[in-house]
Amino acid sequence: MIILPRLRCPGCGKTIHAVKALVVPPAEKFEDCLRRCNRCRIGASNAKNPAKVKFIQGDPLPEPPPEQPQSPE
């Protein structure tokens, strides 16, 4: 089993938790990252060595449409 160590999110400073995995695929986009800050949409590449980790920015989440006022009937 491979353990990817915890890291700090470069966006908000919160801890991105460590991950245990049997297989560690390369991460070239946010969705491939095993360690992520979903709040900031930043993922950490799947490198085991913290000095070699690259941070990958995910696409921003779409904004919810504004609520339309209800017209009286």
C-alpha cells in the first residue's frame, strides 16, 4: 500500500488529508488527484515526495442561477 502524505492547500491553508492507495495513477488534471481541496478546487499531484508535488487548479464550479421572484397569480 502506498501512502501519499498530507499537505496544506495553497489556497486556503487547510490540511489536505493523507491518502492510502494500492495504485497511484499519474495526475494531469484535478479529477485525477487523490488529494484535493474541494473548497478551493485545488488538487495535489499524486507524487509521494512532498517536494515534487504540483498543485493543479480544477475548473470553477458553476454558479447557481439567481432565484427568480415569484409573481402573484
